[in-house]
Amino acid sequence: MAEDNNQQGSQEKPQLQFSLQRIYVKDISFESPNAPSVFQQPFKPKVGLDLDTTSQSVGEDLYEVVVKVTAQVSNNEDGATAFLVEVEQAGLFRIAGLAGDQLDHTLGAFCPNVLFPYARECIDSLVGRGSFPPLMLAPVNFEAMYAQKKQRTAQASETTQ
């Protein structure tokens, strides 16, 4: 009888499944609009960084998550753009057994944490190929970014009511 109860309980609650199906670069760009003159002066970089994440369902229990990283580096000496690098690092994740806030949190915080090291390596490689010193991006707290995004959404919905 105890076995019957266990079987019924497992049938009611879906099995949690999480797997990374593929990691890929969705979009990539490197521009050095002021080359070669940027190499002929002392380089004192000023880095502007922009991060964003998006996700969408692309099939049953299959989700695409994209981490977009844009870095614009200018020279403090004259303010001219030394380089602009943009990477959209994407991944396909199979996620089953999660719904609502749990699924949203997984797609908005956990999956970007998996993808970011790949985006960071890609940016570092592009910057090196552009003949600039390495741009080693610090780790990002996607949990905090997710919490801030949820808070902004909640505040925006309160002001529209």
C-alpha cells in the first residue's frame, strides 16, 4: 500500500529535468573605428559595459537564453572610441518540471550564469585579435540582476495602476 502511495505521488509531480543542449554565438561584432591612430598615442582605457539577458521558448520544454554583452572602450586621453565589441552568447536549455516563477528565475539567473564565461572568453579573444590589451571582464551576479529586473517590473506595474 505504501508503494501505491509513492507511485501516485510521483505521477502527480512532474520530474525535474535540466540539461544544456547547445552553446553557440548568435551574434558577434568588433569595431575599431579609430585604428590605426588609436595605437599611436598612450592608451588609458575607459570601459563602458552593457549587459542584458533574454529568453524564449523554442519548443516543448526547450528554451533559448541569450546573454548580450557590449563593451565600448574609449581612450581617456582624447575620448575617442578605441574599440566596440558586442557578443550575443546563446544556449539551448531543456527544462521540464518547472513553471511560473521557478522557470522564470532559472531562465533569468541560472542559465545566464552558465553562458557568461563563454561570452567573456569570446570578448577577450576578439579584443586580442584587435591588437588591444586583454579585456578581462569580472564575474557578473545574474541573481542580483534578475532581482533588480523583477523589482523594476513590479514598480512599473504599480505606477500604471
